[in-house]
Amino acid sequence: MIKYPTGVAPNKGSLRIWFMYRGARMWESLGVSDTPKNRKMAGELRNNIVYQIKTGAFDYKRQFPESPTFKNLDHSPGRAMSMRAIATTWLNLKKPELAFSTYKSYERRIKITVEMLGENVDVRSVKQENLLKLRNELLTGFHASGRNYNVEKQGRSVASVNGSMRDLLALFSFAHGNGYIASNPMANVKPLRKSLKKPDPITKEEFPRLIAACSNRQIANFWQIAILTGLRHGEMCALAWEDIDLMAKTITVTRNLTSEGLFTPPKTTASNNRIVCLVDGAISAIRDQMELTRLCPPSSIDFHTREYKEVIPEKKTFVFNPSIHTVNGRSGAHYAVDSIGQSWNTALKRAGMRHRKAYQSRHTYACWSLAAGANPNYVAAQMGHANAQMVFQVYGSWMQENNTEQLALLNQKLNDYVLHMCYSKQAV
């Protein structure tokens, strides 16, 4: 049996080759007889063509000037495909490598940007100008069509806009790499500059006022524990009694609740299964919360791991259970992440305190710990950062502004080591 090189086939006594071009299989007759020598040459020619296509150097007309296949091709650069189709293709191919919650975030952001660019617009017609206009519309929250794509009238934050533009960069890079477009219109679009916001922690004087202003005992315990542990709000909502060891004075952080209501691993790999050490104030709040929810029945949940399509059923007894305060039975067994911010805002107003975002609870933990002299590496590990670099980036300027407090701490600690020696003048 005659063996032909890959991509080479007989054709009525002569040879022809096939190769993939713009997503389609192309057949071209070489017009040479089917001999061993010609088979080898055809294989080499085919390999050379595949390489040229991959590197973008292939000139179809020059290689096959009389080809009827070439004459029937659409010769505009790239390959016709709508924005909706290319986005769907890209998302489907990305899906296996992403955690389910991450994929849903990609899907949500891409849906908005594709709608704003035009779902039926040919991907080849999208220019850099269109993308820069899109970026401005995301910043203002208003699209030229009159449709508001953002519930906040002032538009999205710079961080949010940069995230959406990163998605588009990946999408157009995929389109370019697979021959749908001749060049990537996102290639020279730089991210917007983002100022590094200083943390705005709750002060030690404000803390009791904030807790006293909480609407009920459970919410007061929630914010005490959040501030004294530095847990993310999704981790707080997903916290179960099975995660707490009061004998060891620790919490093992194993899950997070997303804004879509999915139970997933914590945000980063460094956050997963981390051990958070509890200070006495946090232990007191946890013991108080035990009286409210420790004896509640466990709830069945689906835990979405980072592995594609892996879902593990679990039974957990949530530490914070909103159903204990309702009479209509409509509340679930755990708080939703989006509802937590409202309880924070309400407490700030009742306490007559300046408004801060609820995420300042996490910043407060870090600032208090650093001010108390904790090692930045320890603080980073407690908060779920891979190393202390994030701590220095976020809290470096804050630490410099509190040098006086740090100096007092050093005086308190180092003076114990100083050897005091008294010198007296000896009489002559």
C-alpha cells in the first residue's frame, strides 16, 4: 500500500495537497504525476505552505495563480464573522480553563461590550477608534444608542473599564491569531491610569459606634468578625461553623460566595484553605453568634471547584443566617454578598460617621494589624495574599503617614533591650 505524506493525496494519476486556510480545508492540484519523488516534494511543499500560513507570509495568488478555489474566496483581509459569533467561539474555548464563577464574569462583561460594539458587526470592521469610543462610553455609563449599560449614572470605575478592555484584548488576539482579522485593533490601546487609593480604615474610636449602630445583634457580630479577621465579604457570607475551631482559635477559609450566588474556592490560590488566627475580640463575637445560629439545621449547597464542571454537594451550617430575623420564611440560610454593603451603609448613617465603602472592613484589619506591629508577611498570609508585596503596595503610604505611631511602638519594644548605664564623675 502506497504511503502518502500528511496532506498529500492521489488525484486520477496525479497529486494534490490540502491545507487549512482561514478556517477551511483547501484542496489544490499540483499537476504532477504520482511518483515517489513527487510525493516527497509535494509533502515538502505542503509543509512550507502550512508554515507560511502560520507566520502570515502566505500569498495564495502567487502560489496558485490559476486556482479556481482562490477565485471563489472572499479576499477581504481575514474572515467574515460577527462579533457575537467570535465572542461565543472564544468563550466556549476558554470555558474549560476557567473556574465557573470566573467564566460567568467573563461572559457578563463580554456580553455588554459586544452589545455596545454591535452584535452583528463584522469583526473585521472594528477599528481602534471604535474601541476607544467604547472605552469612553463605559466610563460615562451611556452608549450612543441611548441605552444605559450601567446602573450607576456616573459610569464605571477605571479598574472596571480596564478589566473590560483586557477582555477585548484577549478576544481580538484570539481573532487575529486564528485568521479572522488581519491585525489586532486592541494592540496599541493602553490601559487607563489608575491612582492608588489610600486605605480609609475605621478608627479605634469609631469602631464601638459602628457596632452599636448595627440593626441587630447578628449584623453587629458580622462586622466585628469581618474587621477583626480581614475576611472578604464573600468568605464571610460563606463561613460555616464547620470551619471554626475555637479550641485552636482559628478559622479555615475554604469557600467564597460570589455575587451570582455560587459557592466557589476563595478568590486566589493563596486564599484557599488558609488558616486565620482569631484575636480575643473575634472569639467573643463568634461565641455570641453561636447562641443565634449554631443549632440551625445544615444547608445543602453545591460547591464549584476550580476544575472544569466539577461540582461537589456539601452540607454546611452557616454562621450568619438571615432567616433568624424574618417571620415570612423567605430569607435563605446565608446572606447574599450584595446585601451586606447595605447593612454597612445603614450602620454608618446611624452612627453619624463619614461614609466609606464596606470593603474598608478588610483594610481596617490590615491597618490595625500593621499599626500593632504585626509582620507584613503575617498580615499577607492572614488576608490570603501570596506574599507581602500587595501589603506594601496598598498600605505603604498609609504606614509612612503613621510613622509617629510606629515610633512609639519601637520605643515601647526596644527600650526593654537598652542597657542603661549611669556615669558619675569621680572626685579627684
